[in-house]
Amino acid sequence: MMDLIHQALIRNGLLTGFIVVGALIGISYVLSARLTRGRLHGSAIAIFGGLLLAYVGGRFSGGKSGIADLPAFAGIGLLGGAMLRDFSIVATAYGASFDDLKKSGLPVVLSLFAGVTVSFICGVGVAFAFGYRDPVSLTTIGAGAVTYIVGPVTGAALGASSEVMALSIAAGLVKAILVMIVTPLIAKAIGLDNPHTAMIYGGTLGTNSGVSAGLAATDPKLVPYGVMAATFYTGLGCFLAPSVLFLATRWLFPG
Amino acid sequence: MIIYGVALLAFCALLGLVVGDTLGLLLGVKANVGGVGFSMILLLVLTDALTKRGGFKPVSASGVIFWSGMYIPIVVAMAAQQNVVGALKGGPLAFLAGSIGVVFSFALVPVIARIGRGKREGGS
């Protein structure tokens, strides 16, 4: 009987995903109302719950895709995968104000360059503090601090060691997860309550999953503005890190 | 019909992603540059134009609104498949490299936002 249910869950993975996520969100909203009197948004708790599930799943399966590596929960992989994520993010733009988007053009470009450069410098600084001296490793870890896609793309282009690549990806993951958790907590302090600031936020933090989840947990109305800016961040990082930023790093630390 | 909205949304999403991939290729960058952003602009422009001509009825719009509402559940599912174990395995180096940048980036947000707002008030 148990086996029969298990098989049904696996065969109808996407439906299982709907139920798991629906239940998780339901529990989170109850917790939000009872324990925090609504101060911590239900979706913020749900996203944190998702990360906990990812940890448990990763521990049990030894894989890289969190809970989605367990066969019964593979549908969550489809539900939260790149295809449906992009599809629904685009849908959030429906009803957004085109004028608000146009007004913030120049500051957003500034925030993109500032965000990539600042994250990169911090990553290089930490790598240096931990004893790395060769420019390729420093650049790869710095690029990982930009996003977990910029890291391995840069490392592959420069020929970094696999140990450094793994560290670089881990740094990017830490960033994404931290942005998801911290954004709703400090939204007020950084004035994140309007489309303009949301775009600057998206351009400065830039990690797609972090920004999209962080804004969802803060105010869903701001999602399209932040994501619109963030969508250029990883591309810019992949462009700057192996070129200008690598040359600058090599000039500072000839190795 | 609902499918019109869903189909239009899928068309915009796909076309934007193709544009982003093409831009990445042209720039010699191994990543999608601005794909979702282009998709969003396309959706805004097309729904606006169609609504003005009466070709995008509320029923069609509900196909878009449904997927917009599915956004948070999808993000929760995305969180549930992050490599959290991998992030923790990176140890203190990965944690510090990832988090110090986040602290500085957050601190930059109000600074840059103020620059933009000051300019806007001066300009208009």
C-alpha cells in the first residue's frame, strides 16, 4: 500500500509538488500570524522552510538539487525549475508601470556596475585573507561572490582548479540564500518600498534567485521592477569578471 | 479564452529568452543577458497594444494573472531545490566571500537610490 502511494507520488510529480508547496505556504502563513503577528511575511517563512527542505533533501540524497533529488519530490524540481520560474516572473510584469521602469534607467546602470564590482572586490579580499595569492583563484572566488553562475563561468574561462571552482559556487550560493532571508528583514531600513528603490536593489544585489525570492517575501508588487534590473546582472558579471576585473586583479596580485 | 493569455505570455517569455541568449552570444558572454527583462517589456507593450484594440479581454488576461499568482509558490519550490548543503560545505571562506559582498551591496542601495531620486526631482 505504501509502495502504491509512493509510486503515485512519483508518477504525478508535479501534482505532488503543488501539494507540498501549498501545505508549506499554508503552515507558514499560520506561523506568521500566530508567532510574529504578521510582522515576518508568510512567504518569507515559506521560503526559509523551502531552504530547510533543501538542506534535509541534500543530506538524504547527497545530490545538488535539495529536496528535488528525492524521487517522490522530483516534481518540485519541475515546479521551481528555470522554465516555470522565468514564465511566472514574466507574468508578474503584467500591470507594472512602464513609466516607473523608464524613469530609473541611469541609476540602475550605475547600480549594476557598482553591485558587480563591490561583490567581486569583497570576494577577492576574503580569498586573499584565506591565503590565496594567484590571480586566477582570486578572480574565480571573487566572481563567485557576484553570483554562482558568474563564478564557474569565469573559473572555466581562466582555467581555475576544481577546488577553487567549488568554493566559488559555494560563495554564490551563500549570497543567494542570504539575500532571500535578509531582504524582508532589512527592507524598511534601506527604504525598499517603491518601484525605484526596488530596481536599484535588483541591480545592486543582482543574484536572480535571491532577488526574486527576497522581493516576493517583502512586497510581491515590487517583484517585476527588481527582477527587471537583476536580469542584466549575471550577464554583466560574466562579461566583466574574466576580462576587466581579472586584468585588474592580475595587476594588483601578479602571483 | 484563457489560453490566449497563457500563449501570449509563453510567446513573450520565449522570445525574450532567445533575445537574451543572442545578446550573450554577440557579447561573447556565456550567459543570458537580460532575457527575462526583454520578455517583461514585450509583455507590457503587447498587452497594452492589444487591450487598446479590444483584442485582449479580461478572460484572456486571467491566463496571465494566474501565472503571476503562482510566482511565490514557484519561488518556494525553487528555494527547496537550492544546494544548501553545498553552500554550507564551502566553510568559512565561502560564507564570508558570499556574505560580506551582500552587506556592502545592501548598504549601497539607499545611496544609489538617493542619487537617482535627486536627479529625477531636479529634472522634472
